[in-house]
Amino acid sequence: MPKIALLQMQSGVEPDANTTTIIDAARQAAGQGAAMLFTPEMAALLDQKRSRASDHIVREDESQVVRRVSEAAAENSIWIALGLPVAREEDGRWANRTLLFDKNGQIAARYDKIHMFDMELDDGESWHESKAYCPGEKAVSVTHTPVGHLGLTICYDLRFPALFEELGRRKCDVIATPAAFTRPTGKAHWHILQRARAIEASAFVIAAAQVGKHEDGRETYGHSLVIDPWGEVMLDMSGEEPGLGFCDIDLSRVQDVRRQLPSLANKRDIPKSTPQ
């Protein structure tokens, strides 16, 4: 039964400081027997001032964050799911990415956030992620990890069931949903959506989150979660402070739920029809 660690963060505008927090968490997590560490969306850099952030958003092969986290994974023999902005290798455009490092520090997978967070709330809060970031184009899952078959998503992806349906079709055991949810949207929808996605995919959902008032002025909801395939909350780290949380993942629970409620096996394609 693998133990995992979730790092709830209050990331700032300096990647070096954020990376030190991640490395310290990796050391603590490994010391307490965790096989994997999950970090939030944009763990390495959370800065809504894009002119300032641009100095730090570089290609993977130029990134000191990537180098340091890779070394931390190898030194502590722990898998790390890292959220960070990068400049894409093919064209230099920015991507909101998760990098998955194995226990040897090698990159086992990359996932670029597919759905861009473009919204206008009635309280005046607005976000236009697509003005700076290029969306990913494919679902990503990794077959052999300490938590079995792992599917990767990021934050706003949570609102798009088709992505989770695809990861469910691939029979993922666990789906990571790292996030930096706003307080208003988090209060309204965070727990409901996370539980729904776990139920739909009959999989564990692991949601490491940003929390609190950040250096760039934004406020995030926190409540890093682990949800089991039945939709039960196994871990909720609250919306108050950063910290490190732990949870044991019983992968036999996935097959138990799929045997009792075989919704993935029972699913049928809905035929297209012309409106009458």
C-alpha cells in the first residue's frame, strides 16, 4: 500500500525559494516513507505579472528548477509531480506543465494543461490564461508508477468531464489534479467536482493545491484532497496554511469499486442525432 505526500503551497514570484520548499518537502516525504510527492499547479512560480514572470519561464533544458527537482528526486529516491510554467521546446510559447520525475530523477512524463482558465467573475476578478499560455493537445497517463496507472490533469481541466472519461477509459488507478483554484470558485465547486471526477473514473483523485494570500496578490482556496474511487474524502488539508500531508493509497480499492459499480464497463457511446 503506497504512501503519498501532498505539498500544499503558497508559492511566490521567486522560483529559487519555491524550489527550496519543494526540495525540503521531498526530503521530509521520503523520510516518512512516501513513494511520491505531489505539488500544486505552478508550484515553481506563481506570478500573475507576466512581464516579471517572463524572466523565469525558460525551456526545460535551461531550467534550474527542473535540474534541482530532478536531483532531489534521485537523492531521496522519490517520485515527484512538479507543476511549473515552461517555454515550449518547439516554439518558445509558454505552457502550464506538469513534469513527472521518477525516483532516479528522470522525466517519466510531461503534461501540458489543455483547458485555459479564461473567466470573468461578477466580483470583478478575471483571468485570461490563454493570452499567455498555449494549451496542450493530448491526454497523458503513465502506466508504471508507485500508485499504479497515473493520469495527469491540471486545475481548470477539472471542469471538463471528457478528459476524465478518457483517463477512465484507460483504466487509470489514480488521477492527479494539481490546482491553484480561486477562493470564490473553490468554495462553490472544488469538493463537488473532485468527488464527481473520482466517481466517474472509478479512480483515486489526488489534488495538491495552492493556498492563501500570495506574493503576487492573488488568493487561492487550498483544501488539498485525496478522494477514493467511491467519492469518499480521505484527506483534506483545509484552506488555511501551507504544509505537507500524507495518505496511504490502497490500490485494491479501485478494483473493488469497479467490480461493485462497473460504470466504465457498462458505458455505451451515445449516437449522434439531428435536432428535431
